[in-house]
Amino acid sequence: MDKPLLPAGATPASPSAEEVQTRRRILAAAKANLRRYGAGKTTVVDIARDLGMSHSNVYRFFRTKVELLDAVVEEWLLDEELFLADMAGRDEAAGARMEALWLALLARKRLKHAADAEFVDLYYRILAERPAAIARYLAASQAAIERIIADGVRAGKFAPLDVPEAARVVRSATLALVDPGFLYVAAPLWPANEAHARNLVRALVAGFANHVAPPVLETSVTEAPRADNAASDPH
């Protein structure tokens, strides 16, 4: 169902409080159905039935099922972007901030998986089909780490570095702290616990802070995230 075109120069009206609430209810029902049936078997008709409304009313807010799944991903992305920006902007030394960021990310991933492992796994499968969303998360993660490293360089705590490349080094080195393949599959063999996270980040920070012999970073070739990497977290 196409939305009516607006006259040239017109702006869409802001949604009413009732419309905002209805949209939230639809998203909540969509997530409940995804949890119950999976993405393949979730239908707009079932979501509407759970809410006691017609499916045409759901289509007023989300024109297709794909658009509804996009909204679920968008909700997650906004939450992650706010979290990363908040952690990167904390009022503390760069080294302490970097450590706090990765400890918080590790705890956040574990908490979500412990609360609802099946839904987390389903979410990653949905996300893997949306490379633009993965790229957006990677950009937010990269920006947060770059901000912390740049602050450390400006404060004289870190040696002068290629900040973007240093941020990519941090992301690669810390992959085991947030990637589901490590966290939830290999954990019994090699637990990524808080002590390990601290040691890893402190080793990285010590390298950045070495003014006598700072690391020489070569520019790496970055590639666009692959949509078929369903097992990987967009770290």
C-alpha cells in the first residue's frame, strides 16, 4: 500500500502520541512473533491478530513485512549507537574509557544472550541480510574508538598515531570479546571473561602510550562487510 504523495514543498505531519504508541505496540508484537515463530513464519496477519486490530491498520505504519523487520533492526541500531556514543564521551582518561567500553560491551552481549539466546541468534540472522545496517554499526563502533584514541593523543597520553588505523587494530584485537562464535560457542574452551578483557585492552593501551617506541601502523585495506557472514557480530 503506497503512502499518498505530499504536495511539493510540504513536510509530513509529526505523528500523534497515539500513533507513536501504536507503532511501539506493533514493534513489540512483531518481536514477540519473531521470538515465537522465527522470521520466515512471522506474518503481519498474526501480528495484527495479537494486537486486536486489522492487518490493514498495521500496514498504515509498515507497508511490508520487510519494512517491519527493518524497523526492528533500526530500533536496535539506535540503541547501540547511543550506547557507543555515551561510552566514548565519558569524562575519564582515554585508557580507562577504552577499558570501560569493552568491559561494558562484553557484559552487554552476555546479558542479552543469557536473557534470550534464541532471539539473539534470530536477530543476527536478520541482520546478516542487511549489509547497510552492519556497515552503520561498524561505523558507529569505529567512530567511538577513534574518539577515545584521538582524545588520548590530544591529552598526551598516547603517542601520535594514525587514529583510524589504530581504531581498526582495536576492533580486530577485541573481536573475541563480542563475536558470537567466540562468546557462545568457544566460551567453554576459551572464556572471554572480564580479566581477559582488561588484560587485552590494557596491552593495547600500553602500546599506544609508548612514546619511546610507539607502534608503527601500516594502513590496512578495509573491505565492505559481507552480507553472508551470518555468524559474525557487527563488531
